[in-house]
Amino acid sequence: MLRDYLQLPLPVRILCLGSLINRAGSFVLIFLAIYASEQLGFGVPFATACIGVLGLGSMAGSLIGGHLADRLGRRVVMLFALFGGAAILVLLANVTNRWVFMASVGVFALVSDLYRPAASAMIADLVTLQRRAHAFALMYISINLGFAIAPPIGGVLAAYSFQWLFWIDALTMIIYGLIILISIRETRHCNVTIEDESGVANDRTARGKTLRTVFGRIVLDVPFLLFCFSTLLIALVFVQGLSTLPIYIRQIGYSNLQFGLLMSVNGILIFVLQLPLTHWLSRFNAMTIVAIGGIFISVGFGLTALGGSIVALGLCITIWTLGEILQAPFKQSIVTDMAPEDLRGIYLGVFTMCYASALTIGAPIGGEVLHYLGPAMLWTGTFLTAMVAVTVYLLIHRTVTRRIT
């Protein structure tokens, strides 16, 4: 099993190492809602609105980053995102005006999330179709091992000063940027041979495409759009783990450190189970795995309505984490396989935008529901939303399967 991962190209393994370092310091995203609502005194609705603005910036960054990755190359986009994001974090640490803070959060998300579709496209460039699920699984476990490390450390640092969260987060982004600068070469040369409408092969360059031309091709890809719609619904549920779940845990009496330890369950399970499960499940139909993962996510978040003990919360996190483990590597692999080679970056950008859109939409709505209707209504709503997504996955199952096999 390990041989399948150890034999991945060296640049892929370097990217995974850099992601681990970066995510181990991703304190600001995890504690943003608590920082804005409690430390700065902006209140719960405004804090979750900031999460929504984070998603709005991330949505723009995902689209622009995917397009630029096809036009300019993967490496330059990743470097700009990491170094630029670090600079904005340092400035954000000193902002106390609520509206300036909200705007700065949006700018940070836009710049830093240019990285995500570019990195995914680079991995797809480097790895064969048969091994992409393994490559994305290794990247995912690196990211989530970092997230397992970050919450408890962030909880300890927050007890002393929230400023440390911003500074160390910026430092890890700089370290990752330096790793890419020193160790990674460009993988996209922007010249791709494809067929025109008459079936005649000719050379086009990604540099020559406008966003309007690109989206003209994407809007005709109905199976891809439905897959993204389902992913958006799942993401609307999943974003509650970053926005309303921290606030809910604090409301029922747990400390920042206890919240950090609870969220570590997610990262630890992914570290232990992601590689063996991906290796074993890669022999099965990818769409079936994604649908089953959606059921786990639906049940895990829905059960949060039933119990507030730390054991019950830990069990809920365990269930939806299993769904995350099932879905994550296979969804990216499916999108990469569906994408035309010359539009790989923008397809991944649109896919990434589903998660960014969920922050924009899901975080504020979740905050309003929690504040005005209570936790039972919130977690019941997450169950129903995720089950709608599972239904759509099943409806497009056969079409997508034929396309990626």
C-alpha cells in the first residue's frame, strides 16, 4: 500500500510536505469566528458574516486562480498566493475596525485561495490518471494532519494572545512559499493540442483564452455542473464545522482548548485512515464512494442535534469525518478526469469555488439559524441538505462513471 504513495513523483511529495507545514499553522481560519465574536466583540451574526466574506473572497480567488494557472502557469500563481496571503495576515492582526476587518478577511481569502486550483492542477499534471486518487489522498492527509496539529496549539496560543495566531500562520505560508520557490518547477507550459469543432487537431494556447470563452464551454457541461451543485450542498453542511460548530461548542460551556481537542479528532482520523481507505476503495466505483460519503456527512452533522456531551460531539465529528475521508480524494480525481486537458485549472477552480461559495452562503445562514432558531433546527437542516446532495450524486452516477472510465 505505501509503495503506491512513496512512488508518487517527488514534486507531489514536496507539495504535500509544504501543505503539512502550512496547515499546521492555519490558526486564523479555525479561530476566526471566535476571534471576531469574542475577542473583538463583534457578536455572533457579524462573526459568521465575516466567514461569509471569507467565502466570497475564496470564491473569486478560486476562479481567478484556476484561470491564471492555465494562462500563466501553476508555480507563479502559488507563489503569489502564499507570499501575498502572509503579508495580508500580518496586517489583519492589527485591524480592530469591524468593517475594515471584514474587508481584509475577504482580500486575504481572495489572494490566498489563488493557490488551491493551481496546486491541484499541478498534481494532475504530474500524476497519471490511475494514480490521481492516491496523489490527492496524500495531499489531503497532509492538509488534515496539519489541521489536527493546529487546533490544540492554536487554543494554547489564543489563551496568551490571539496575535500569535496571525503571525505564526503568516510564517508557515512564507515557509511553504520558499519550499516551492526552491524545489518545484513549472509543470504547465500552456501549449495544448486539442481538437476543434470539426475534429481537426490544432494547437491552442491557454494564454489566448478569456474567461468568457472558457465559461462558454463549461456551461455546456451539464454532468460537471450537477456534480458541482451536489458538492456545493455538501460544502454548505461542512462549512458549519468552521463557522457555527465552534460557536455552538462555546455556547454549551466548553473552552477554546476543549474545542481545539474536539476538532483534532477530525485531523487524527484522516491521518490514520485516509491512506489505507483510499488504497482499498480505489478498486470501487468512485461515484458510489462519493455518494456513501455524503450519507456519512449527513448523519454525522444531523446527530449533533441530539447531544451536547463531549463524547457525543466527538462521535458526531467521527461520523462526518468518515464521510470526508471517503469523498475528498475521489471528488478531485473525478473532476480532473472530467476536465479537458487545456481547461484543467479552471475546472478545478470551479470545483474549488463550490467550497468557497459555501463559506459565503452557508456560514451567515448557519449563524442566523443558530442565533434565532436554535441548534436543533440548524443540525436538522444540515442532515436534509446533505441528503439532497446524495440524491443528485445518484442521479448523475451512470453518466459520470461512463465519462471517467
